[in-house]
Amino acid sequence: MKEKIAIVLQQVMDKHVSPDTLTDTTDLVSTFGFHSLDMIQFVLKMEDVFNIEVDIENFDVQYFRNLGSLIAFLKTCPVRT
């Protein structure tokens, strides 16, 4: 899962991201400088990559505080039908 997240991070942030540098405690906001538009683009790409539906109304910016919380959140998202 980290590999796919690294690819999406590269696409959205236009920076090289090695999956080896991502840990469960990596703070995505401070490490990559996410802004609100970046987060929206990132979430939309994550929906496509993982074939999931993210409920934006229940989405919390805290999920970006570290990679572990983001992965836990993504695992709770329903699969698109």
C-alpha cells in the first residue's frame, strides 16, 4: 500500500517520494507541505488507485497527520461498485 501512496504523492506534489522513506509516523502535512487543494487532489487520486469511495463529509485532515492514520482510514472506505 505504501508503494501506491508514494506514487500518488509523487503525482500530486510533483516531488520524488521513495516508499522506503515512508513510515507509519511520517507526517504528510509537514513532510510534503500539503495544502487543502493538494489534499483534495490526493484523495481523488487515492479513490482511483484503490477503487474506493471517500466520504468527504466525514473526512478529517487529521488523517494526514501520519501515514498510519491515512492507511487505517483508507482501509475503512467502501469499495466502488
